[in-house]
Amino acid sequence: MSEDLAAHDGGAGHAPAAATRADATPLAGVLPVVQTAFNSDATVDFGALRTELEWIAEQGVAGVTIGMVTDIGLFLEQLAAELVPGYATF
């Protein structure tokens, strides 16, 4: 973690909010959500992922993002509560 990032978040590893940074660059352009394809055995299909990322890059997008605001978040909360001692959901 960079010194700059650590100074802004107390060492938690989170990027500071853009509103708190005078030098922040505003988001602009298209930022598609990358979908993760899985094989039938629940492993990541890296071939499909590569194909998707190559196609996205060919479209001239400004960047990409991941879909952590989908139902997977609910699953991860439940999984963390089951696997991590003392983990509390809110």
C-alpha cells in the first residue's frame, strides 16, 4: 500500500473518497462490468474471461469495473459469517 493511501485511510487499505482528494480525477467514459464465467466444476473459465476482456478493450472503453453490487455480496456475507470466527454481519 502506498504511503499516500495509508495516510488517508488509517492503514485500512481503502482508497480515499474522491471528494476528499483535491487531485482526484473525475470518472468519465464507459466503465463496463466484467462478468466472471465459470466452468461446470465451479472454477473460473479463464479462456472466456480473456475473450471478454479482449473484446471490451477493443471497444475503446475508459476502464472496467467488477460487479460487487450483485447478489454475490449476499453470498459472501453468509460465507464469511460461516468461515471467519467472530465475523459479524450488519
